[in-house]
Amino acid sequence: MLPLEGIKIVDLTRVLSGPYCTMILADFGAEVIKIETPKTGDDSRAFGPYVNGESAYYMSINRNKKSISVNTRTPEGCDLVREMIAKADVVVENFKPGTMEKLGMGYEDLKKINPEIIYVACSGFGHTGPYSKRPAYDAIVQAMGGIMSITGAGPGQYTRVGASIGDITAGLFSAIGALIAIVEKQKTGKGQKVDVAMLDCQVAILENAIARYCVSGEIPQPKGNRHPSVTPFEDFECSNGEKVMISVGNNGLWEKFLKTAGRMELFEDPRFATNPLRTANYAELKPIMDEIMKSRTSDEWYEQLVAANVPVTFVNTIDKVVNNEQILARDMIIEANHPKVGPFKMANTPIKMSHSQGGLRTPAPTVGENTDEVLREFLGKNEDEIAVILASGILE
């Protein structure tokens, strides 16, 4: 039995942040009923790449869910969704604030039909504040939230983080919020609204940057691949032209690195005696490090530093990531058997538990694949009732 088995979730989300949240919960047993637009479904079904006409993007973030297609632009469609929410523990949505209220399904509306409902709202700027009604995408919140200003080759050379970290972090915090509310409900019997903003999530993960600015008044700038306050902590070119990333986070590692490099005289150099001094004297240390690292090939450095227990790696491209022995040993690449696609690989859940095996159980559903099952088993409809719903056209 999985930890969230028995938790019923109505999923009104689309694209990434919301679906990522509900996938996390579905991975550990929650019954997630995904409400999709008839025929077209979730917007992300239109995002490539495609395999046999199915979106790989969609399939990678919607496993373990059931899909029912409902036209929520009709009163009858909204009534059916409300009927489902009345039987649910959690409802998750990631619309712009005000959208659910227009449908008569805002938190205050839903409390009337299900006083114990947990309502998780994931939006660009949250449900309060002067920006709350603005539209947002990942790149907007990365830029506005500061993470883009500290990412890049150097001062003023800003770049977006390659993964959609604005959406993903919002999905993660939404899942955490849902779980906190579930525990609270188990203690008090009360549901509540969970309001997560993508922008807030970007601020929450700035850690060192906010600390540095608040302490020193210095506005952090991009520093390429080096760490702003730990040295040496970056990638270096080796004798064969390839690079390795090393992270020397304390004096013990500094000593191990220098022993491996055969440069123990630097351990006694007062300019580099501590991490703060190494960081302060970065301009003097950097050419020395460049000279040291160019004395051996990338393979030699990798093997020798691994043996010395100094953190080191190559900068892996995605093909190397999905075939990495550690990643495979942790079952981080899994294969689903999709009815239209066949075998399909995706990233697994990173949460490993001693008693509960989360992760893939069923592949992402096709649009409306589970409509009949949801009507019969989730809502308890009989043949006549289902016939009336089908005749209304709200499922097509």
C-alpha cells in the first residue's frame, strides 16, 4: 500500500507546474483524476517531440493519472466537475487567479459543497498582491525573480536556466503544500487553501544571493560556473582540451586536492589558507589552478580525484546522463509501456523510501481514456445516468 493511497485528487491543471505537482502525488498512490478539454486535452499535448502522434512532453509529466474529458465552458460540465470535487480530498488548479471564480469553482464556492476540501492554487504571482492577475511563464518569473540575474558567463550576461525551474519549483512547493494540508486535515478535520506563486518560489531558492545582498549590499552578478563564495569551485580545462568540474568545499578537500596535484606548497601559502582567503584572492589563485589542471588529461584528473575522494565530474550531456551507472543504479530512468507509443523512457521519481516504492504504475492517459471508469467508480453513476451525461455532449 502506497502512502497516499485513498487520497482522491481532482486535477484541473495543465502544461507543467500543476501537472508536475499532481504527478508527484500520483507517484505515491494518490488517485488523480485529470480533467481535460475534450478532443485537444491538456495544452502540453500540443508540445513536441511526438511519438506515434503522442506528445513525449505530456507523457513525461502525467503518469499514474486518469483522464476524463469535460467541457467546463458549459454549466453542465462545471456541474459534473463540482460533483467530482464534492467526493475529493484535494483539488489542484494552475489557472490565472479569478478564472476558477468565474466558473463558480473558487475556494469559497467549493467549500460550500465540500467543507473539508484542500484547494491547491499554483499561479504565476499568487492570489494576492498587485501582480496577481498578470499572466506568467517560466521565463518571466526567472527574470523577475532574480535567478536569471545570477546565471550566466559574467556580469550583465544573463541567461535563463536551461530547465523550466520556475514551473518545476512551483510544482514541488505545491506538492509540499498539499501534503502539509493533508496532514493538517488528518489532525483537525479541516481543509484549507494552499496558494503557491511561481515568483515566490524563485525568491525562496535564491539562498546565497539574498544572504550576500542583505549582509553586504553588494548586488550579486553571474560568475559563470564558479561559486560566488567557495573556491576553487568551477570547471577547468585539462591538457586534452576537455573540462572537469571540481568542488573544493573545505580545507580538508583543499589538502586532498593539493596532494593529488603534487602541489602541497600551496597548502602553506597564507593567501589560500582558508576558503574566505581563497575566494578573496581568486584572481591570484585562478591562473595557478589553470596551470595545475592543464598538466593532466580530463580522464586522469577524474580518476585520480575520485580516488582521493575530491568531488569531481565531467559536464555530462543528456545522452551520458541517461546512461550513467549511478543514475541507472538508482532507477532514475524508467520505461513505460504506452498503448499508442509502446516502450517510452522517462525520468523516475527521485524520492526513494525504505517501505514505499513510488514511481511508475501506469503510463500517461490518452484524452478521456478513463471517462467511463471515473463516471462508474469515482462518481458511482449507473447506465441511465451515464447515458444522460453522454447525451449532453459535455464529454466530447
